[in-house]
Amino acid sequence: MKSLANEFFSTMAKGAEAHQAAHPEEYELVVNGIKDERDLARQVSLVEEMVAQGVDAIVIAPADSKALVTVLKRAADAGIAVVNIDNRLDPEVLKSTGLEVPFVGPDNRKGARAVGDVLAAKLQPGDRVAILEGVRTADNAEKRRLGFEDAMKAAGMEIVDSQSAEWEMDMANRVASAMLSEHPDLKALLCSNDSMALGALAAVKAAGGEGQVLIVGFDNISAIQAAITNGEVLATADQHAGELAVYGIEYALQIVREGLEPADRETPVDVVAAERVP
């Protein structure tokens, strides 16, 4: 996992644990995660530990799309099946190392575009918006930014700023506050995960812009569900965290048992939107 401090990944972990509890005779499960999504060195160490333990398969949500490839190549060379979930490993880096790893996960660009389209329907052409990106070396951060841009450009919105808040709530609060100060006519903040959306919401409230600056996120964690119900956040994308690790585990078991050839598998992503907009 990435950061288990992020509810999305703790939900993912719980889904994996529930699946193993229902199939105890089929496989043993070890769940690991890093405390901070930027702690690449620790995630590399976790993979090395799993290789040393001689596991049969590793299902990984990599914190970085490039930095984890080398250690995963060592795992594959040791005969361990590797399945990539959540954040896609960089195809060019995989190719350069000769590593084939199937990606089991949603189309992040398509999901972000769908969320952006919901937002666009509440705005007027020419309205000014800003984007809070995730860690820029992560493929899903790039794809979500591109999906938001697709929706905004198609609807004729003006993207006046786009900055990384590295998936973190506190950093998003600071970045969003600066954006709101610099662009007092800002109409919306498109946030690449829900933790950043919550940080942005706090910034909007502090600036007295509640009800004037629309916010969207991505992940559908419980706190954002409450914010959507309350009309504080417009929409988010649900990529079904509880099932995402299970999809990867089931695929890994097929590879180990049946010698299944690696191939990408797209998983669902759905929009969750408010019924009422402030």
C-alpha cells in the first residue's frame, strides 16, 4: 500500500483482509504500507522484505511510478508474481528493464474527466478554476490532472493555476489558500484526491468563500461523502477502494496457480455527486 494514514488505502487494506478471511485455505496475506506517500525508500524496503521472505506474489500500489520498478524487477527475477494496482508503473521504465507487470485498476483520466464534467455543468464558460495535483511522479496524479484539464477545456473554463499538494490535506490547505488569495474570482478547485479536497474546503471556509467556490475530489472516502451530503463538496470519483486490492489479489492467485499471462485489467470508477449544489 501507499500511506495507510490515508483512508482510501486503509479501506483497501481492510478489503484485502476481509477477502483473505473469507478464503483462509487459499492464501496467506501480509499487509504493509508506508506512513507518508512520499516515503519511497520505505516502500522499496518493504518490497525487499517481501522478497527476502520468499512470498509467492506481491500486489503493490506504488507511491512512485518509476522509483519502484527496479526493486520490483528483483522480485520478478526471484520468481515472484507482481501485480500493479491503483497507480500505474511507468510503461517506458518497465520496457527499459524488460519487466512485464499487469496493471489492475481504473482509468484515472476517464474518472477525473467525468468528475470534471459534473463540475463544468455548474459553471459558466470563461469561469476561472484551479487544480490541486498529487505527487507529480505518480501516473495517477498525471492522469487525473489531464482528465480535469480535458473537462475544463471542453467546457471553456480558464485554468488559472495547477499545483501539486502531494496528496496531503495540510499542504492542500496551504496551496489552496494561496490560490484563493491570488485569484479572488476563482470559481472552483479540482482536487486529485479527497484528502486534498478536504484541505481545500478548509481553505475556502477560512477565506469566506463557502458556497462560492465549488470543490471536487477523487476517491470517495467517508469524510468526503459527508461533505457531499452537506453540499460542501460537489462530487468525487469512487474507484471502489475495498475491492481494488481484491481484484489484484485474485489476479495474482491466477498467475501463481494457472500461469496466467500478464495483461492489464480495467476496474470500475464511478462519479458520486451532490444532489444539491450550494
